[in-house]
Amino acid sequence: MLNFPIEDRDITSTYLGTESMSVNLPAECNLNKNKELSFKMLKGKTILSPSPIGFWTKIYQDEIPDSKIIFQNESSEYSEILQYSVLPFFTTNLTSLDSQWGHNLPDNRRVRPLKDEVAHQKFYACYLKQNKDRVQPLIEKLQDQWSKYDQK
């Protein structure tokens, strides 16, 4: 699975779904007046994030270099910090699927989707063309499940 399609003589790819980033803000945050946010609007903010998060780390570095991202690599400590702080934090439409990081998140924040194109990553199943018939049932199951979480 990659966040870009591949097509060559032996390999092809099929779209699975899109992971879309949101920021969860405390109720009193002035950014809540906006239904959607951009990375630019997060400039200078301190935001909590789980770690490791793969390519999202580079996106944070590229899109909001002037912000302070506090990375936390222990899920129980991450949940604890979120429960007792007013720090904003990032989630995606797939966060709830993660049994380690997607549970015990505070419900006293307002979720604001990010409208930047880079905040919406498309994912593709990549496979050898000769294995298409073999992998197609799995791809269809993944697409069906992912469609439940894709943001419209």
C-alpha cells in the first residue's frame, strides 16, 4: 500500500481510499469560528501528535514549520496528556480504527477538517499484474471497509 499509484510493465495499483487529516481544538480556541482550517492557520500553535506517524511527520515539518509539534510515542501517556490538557491534536478519518492510538481520546474538542490538498492522502494497493485475480477479493474488502470512513 502506497500513497501514490504505480503503473509499469509488471506492477499496477488500485485506489483504496483517502486518509483525511483534522485538528481537534479546545472549545475556547478562536480557530473554532472556522468550519475548516488550513495548515497555515495553525502557524505558531503547539499541537500534540502520536509518533511514529510515517509521512505525516514530513507534512507537518513542511506545512507548519513554525509550530511546535509535541510527539508522544506511548499511547497511554498520549491519552493521559490529552485528557488533562487543552492542547489541540491531530486525527484522521481512520484514527478510530487504531486500537492503540484511536481510543480514549477526549470528547471535549471540536474537530475541524484541514482543507489543504496535502491533508488528504489517497492510498493504493500495489501488486503484480499477474496476481490481479488473486488479490482482487482482498482489495474489494478493503475498499468496502474504507468507504465507511472516507469523508464525503
